[in-house]
Amino acid sequence: MSIDIIIIVVFFITIHLLANKIIPSEQFKRLRWLSFSGGLAVSYVFVYVLPSLHQEQQKLKDYSSTLTMESELYVIGLLGLLLFYSLEKSLSYAQLKGSAEKNTVFWLQVGFYTLYNMLISYTVVASNVQGIQAAFYGAAIGLHYIAVANDLSLENPDQYNKVGKFVLAFGILTGWGLAIWVTVSSVVQAFIYAFISGAMILNVLKNELPKERNAHFLSFSMAIVSYTSITLTLKYFFEW
């Protein structure tokens, strides 16, 4: 395992533990910061996640005797999106019923995102990205994690600070451990990547794309233009 992977995992854990202190408390700065984070996440989905999913699908041509379609991973990604969306809808419905249900819903969300963190951490460690690619991968995922942590901390700040953030961080450690100690085939790894990619696309477009009234368009657009331009340039020179 490279030192780059270790740094990324430690970075992810640190983000969950310190998310409340990273995001500015002043309203305007907060909206501007979250708009920038959302723009970065949207750019990451379109210039990294979707092309990577296509590359993984191309690799499955070696298994053409057992996999007959040309869109297996896209179907798995769609299933990931559908499953996470159905869970979120169920939690949102339960949240409307009362204060007791809200507390239960919060812990269900924590469990839901702990699994999400574990799968992302597993994918990052198993892919063994290095160097500049690791830095850009880590930055985008890290800001995505901050947005997730921010949403959970707003719903139940006391429970999140006392226990929730540590549970989420434990999910990252669990994914790290699984990637180190559990060996699976390249096909299974591709399926896991596709599944979590579908869930990530949903989370980014549903939860991080800023609403019109809450958006700081300049920050949002600057994040998209800068991250996309730099990533495409690096892809061209380093052939990611």
C-alpha cells in the first residue's frame, strides 16, 4: 500500500472529525463554501466517475463468455442509485412522523452513510491511486464528505458530535481494512465501484447541487471550471 493511500484515508477520517470546524459559521461564507464544494463534486462526477466507469466496463470484455451485455456496470450503478434513493425516501417519510422518529431516522442515516463511507474507502484503497491523481481524487471525495457531515450535523448536532462522526470515521477504517485483508476478483471490484458510483451520483446531484436560493453561482461555476480544466489537463499529460 502506498503512502498516498494512507494519507487519503487519514484525510477522510480527519474531515469527519473536524467537519463542523472546517465549514464557516457565518451564513454567506457558508453558502459560498458549500456552493464551491458542490461545484467540485459535480465536476468530479462528470470528468472522473463516469469516464472511470466506462473504462471498467471496457475491461469486462475479457469476460465476454460470461457477461453478455455491454452495460453490466451501468446497470449495477443504476441499482446503486435506486437503492440509495429508496432508502433516502423512506427515511424522509419517517422523519415527518414526530420527534421520536426523527432520532431513529438520524441513526439510520448514520448507519446508511457509514456503509457508504466503507464502500468508498474500500474502492479508494483497492484502486491504489497514487501521486497527483490521488490528490485530486482525495480532494473531491473529501469535500463530498464534508457536505454529508454538514447535513447530518445540522439534523442532530449533539448526537453527531458525541457519537455520529466517530461511527462515520469507523466506516472509513472498516473499508480500509477490508481492502487490505480481503482479496476479490477484478470483476467484483468493478461491480463494487459501479454500485458506489451510482450512489455517489445520486448524492452529489440530489444533495450537493445547490438550490437556486442557496447557491453562490460564482463559487459554484469557478469550482466546476477550475477542477474540470485542471483534471482534463492532467489526464492529457499523465494519461489517467
